[in-house]
Amino acid sequence: MDDVEELRERLAALKDRHRDLDETIDHMASGQAVLDMFALQRMKKERLSVKEMIIRIESMIVDDIIA
């Protein structure tokens, strides 16, 4: 498997994780779950980190395709 395929697989996994975090954060913030502010803050930080990795990998894929 080449580098682009590996990046695409990693990208798909990160997008799944980001979606899961979004759903969990929305559920916690909606008041349907017991609100644990520390857990919520930790998840928001992880979501941001995952989003940054997604952007970085997408950029790498585009750069690889252009080159």
C-alpha cells in the first residue's frame, strides 16, 4: 500500500473519531447527560486536536496529488 492510501485510511479513522466526539459533546452539553465539565473540556481539546490532524493529512494528500 502506498503512502496516499495509508494517509486516506488514517484520515477516515480521524474523521470517525471527530464525529464520535461531536456527538458525545453535543449529548453532554444538551443536558441529557450528567455534565462533567472536566470530561467535556478534555473532549473538546481532543476534538480540536483531531481536527488539526485531519487538516494536516488532507493537506499532505493534496500536496502529494499535485506533485
